[in-house]
Amino acid sequence: MTPERARMWRLGLLLYPFTAAAVAINLFMLSLMGNAVGIGSLSPVTSVVVSVILGIPATWLAARWVRSLIDEAEGRGPVHRD
């Protein structure tokens, strides 16, 4: 495993609880809005269970974004100036 890939794994493991929690909250709130238009709502427990699975791709995206911010701050990434 390359050092860059190892850093991404560590960053992902660090971010996973936070992104999974954010997914659970957003999923629950979305289901409450769906209840207003006639779609059934999810219970908080169901939202947490589903967020365990949906938190994985959300964590991958968050880790890529944070890694790009770190690279940019360290001067290794592209700097977009208008």
C-alpha cells in the first residue's frame, strides 16, 4: 500500500463516525419531509442503520475533499484563483 493510500484510509477512518452521523440526520430529516407529501417516514433507528451503509461512500467523498484541502494548504495541489 502506498503512503498516499494509507493516509486516505486513516483519514477515512477518522471521518467515518462524523459522516455517518451526518448521513443519519439528513436521511431522517428527508424522511420527515417525505412524510409531508405522503411518503412514509423512517424511524431514527432505521435512519442510523441505513447510514452505516450509506456512510461509506459519503466518507470516501469527504476524505477526498479534505485531502485536497490539505494538499492545497501544503502547496502540493492546484490553487484556483480567479
